[in-house]
Amino acid sequence: MLKKSLKIFFGLLIILMLMIALLLSDFNPIYKNEEFVLITKEVQKAQKEDLHSFISIYNKIYKKIEEPNCPCQNTANKITNIHYTSLTKRALYWLKIEKEFSHDECLKFVLVHYDFGYRKIGIKTASKFFFNKSIEELNEREKITLIAMLKNSGLYNPIRNKKGVKNRVDLLERISHNQNK
């Protein structure tokens, strides 16, 4: 009886692993979805942007503190209307994007496509709007301000919530500088 139960258990486990492998493979038809294909092309296109200083600061900060969701998850959420898509489908998109692209590649996509408010999409546009500078001209504190806005651009808006942004940026600066020691 025990041998039969173990055989059934391991048989089901193997079938489950094969199903997961199939769901994450290129044979799954949901990855041929027009929106998914467009997002993967946009992630690849975002790699041409020179955002190494932002990625470096972001990684320094978030190595120390837990981030609620990774950039790959944010990328997957861009594909679908989050309110009308099943949790399973979003999870499959997320896992596939995480498999295909690195953390930094997804982060570049997020930096290029994030809505910073006031219809300012992307870090270059936000830099011009909030600081009247190109991203190359920003100092470290201004870069950290834009990185802080990635958590919640409404809450950490430097125009509407100067005190809240200052507190958040001070915290992220301390974390960033403590990483150097």
C-alpha cells in the first residue's frame, strides 16, 4: 500500500513539474500574445538607454532593504490590465519575463516606462520636469529622489509632498552611503 502511494505521489509530482515546464516554455500560446510580444520588444529596446548610474544607486539601496516587488513583476504588470487579468496569467508572465531578462534589464524597462505623474513617462522626462536637467546633469540626491518616486509617484511627489520626499530621500541616502562602508 505504501509503495503504491509513493508511486502515485511521485508520478503526480513528475506530471506537475512537466506541466510547469510546459507553461514556462516557448510552446505556451500565451507568450505569443500581442501585448506580451510588445513588452518583450520594449524591454529589449530599453537596454539601449544608458541608465547605469540609476541602476547602481537603486541596487545599492535595495540590496539593504526589502523591496515589495521586483522590476520584473512591474514589467509583467505593464502587459495586462491588472484588474481584468487572472492571477495565474500574471504569474506566468512574471515568471517568463524573470526567466528571459535579468533584474537590471527589467529595471531599465521600468525606468524608461514608469509614470512619474503629470503625464511624465520615463526617467528622462521626469528629470526634465522635476529638476529641469537631463539625467546626465542630475546629482546623486536628485537621482535618489527619482528612485524614491518608483515606489509611489503620487506619495513621493517632490511638488506635492516636499517633506515626505525629503524624509524618504534622506533615508535612502543613508542606506546608500552605509552600503559603501
